[in-house]
Amino acid sequence: MIDTSKNMWRTKGRLNFSLRGLVFYAPLWNLQCRTDPFNAWDVANSTVISCDRTGGVMGVTGFTADGDDNIDCGNLSQLNFGDGASFSLTGWVNSADLGTYRTIISKGTGDGFQACWFIRFNNTGNFNIQIADGAQYRIVYTTAANFDDAAWHHLAVIKDGDTAIYIYVDGSAEATTGSGDALNTVDSMSNAGSVFIGKLNSVGDNFTYTGTIGELIVYNRALSSAEVAHIYNTTKGRYL
């Protein structure tokens, strides 16, 4: 069993977030993540995940990268999401690298229409998620831009099967797209690529991250808006 009694999971003795369906947790701010390799956790499968860091600095607020650094967490089958799958990702990020694309987390190369999923800033500071199955792809952007403002932001991306994708920033809804936006045309995103933090493992541009990533959590289910708000409120004390 994974010991969830420690402070990386709890504040004042209470869980910071639900453990149901939690398949990846990287508390990059935590002292235990300052070794190389360091461990992330898959609670749903009671698995410890070894992650290798290339460059960057691990500190009290997380992993700070300057554009050529990343963390390789390996090919995690539990983050291969199939046709119609639901999943959610939340995390804390801080970036001021205006005018470029910067990857927060990815699985797969993103080259052409190859199967993959990744979440990043675009060149105007919007958050976006791209999903692809080898033939079709969809991209969903936040309506608001300029989140690369050198301030901490909590990001939550929820894919609710083929029904909708939701993006929340700092606890508030910023984007929604439904099945009418052709989500159901994208089938399995499963691929043999590694999960990278701070990099898209592309043949071309890796769209590496500049800034700090505090923590990342991935679920194999769709979080509710109440759960997103709870995670935001119980973890923000580390950053705000």
C-alpha cells in the first residue's frame, strides 16, 4: 500500500484531494522529489513510478525549467486513454515565457496525427489540450489568454468521455466543448511514448517548458466541478 498519511497528501490531517481513480501524482514541490530519480505515485494501482529529471531545479515550489529541461516518467500504460475514455488532470504552473508554445505534460509525440495527448500554453498564453488517435485530432483552448503572467495558476482539464472537455483555471470554468465539436471522432489516444513533464517528445520542436510546475495529478475519470474547486482550495496555500 502507498502511505497517504504524509503532508504531500494532506493539510491539517485532511486529504487535499480524492484518491479515487488517481493514477499519477507528482508533488514536485515536496522534499522527496529532490532526488534523481524521484518517485511519483499511482494510488489506483498501488504503484510507485520512477521519474528521471534532465536539468532544471527542484525547489520548495516545484520543478523550475529554463527551456531545455524535462522529467521523463516512462511509458505509463495507466495514462493510455482509450476510445471514449474519461480522464482529468490538475496542476499548478507559473510561467512568464511570452510568445512561445510550452508543454506542461504530454504522452506521445504529437507529430502529425499520431496518437497522443498533451497540455500546454500556446503563444498567447492560453491553456490548451490536444488529443489525437493517429487519424483525427481535437484542440480545446481557454477563452481567456495571458495566463503566462509570472503568477501561479491552478489548471484543471477534464475529458468526460465523448461528451465534453472542460478547462478550469483558478477554480473557474474557462472553456467547454461538447460532442458536437467532434470529440467522438477521436478514438484511442494510446501510444508507446513516455509521459514527459515540461516537454513534448516530438521529432520537430519539443515545445519545452520555461517556468515552474508545482504539482501534477491525473485521474482516470472525470472530476466534478466541486472536486476541482476542492483541489484548488486545499492546495493553493503552497503557491498563493
